[in-house]
Amino acid sequence: METIAFRTQIDPGKRAEYERHHREIWPGLPVMRKWWDDMADIMQTDARNVPLQQPLVQVFHLP
């Protein structure tokens, strides 16, 4: 299985709201598109509400 890591950026002052969204995601496990739309007002996104990502280079892996 491929492991993918990336970093997104939360808007200043929105951390508590971001964490609240994550606490609420698991019971309903919403579709990714809806999640992106819900988070668009607190995260940096493109015009389609896809979160902007900064790919990370894997340096090592511990199994």
C-alpha cells in the first residue's frame, strides 16, 4: 500500500473550528467532496474547494 503525506494550511485563528470539524467527521464519514466544501471557509483551497497541498518527500519509513 502506498503511503501519501501532505500538508495543508488552516487559516489564522481557525484551528479550533478545524478540530471541531474533525471530531464530528467519524460518525457520518461524509463524502470527500462535501468535506472539502464544508472546510473551504477555514482552509486554503483552489477554485473547486480542493484543499491546497504541499507534497512531502519521504525521508524514511519505520514499519
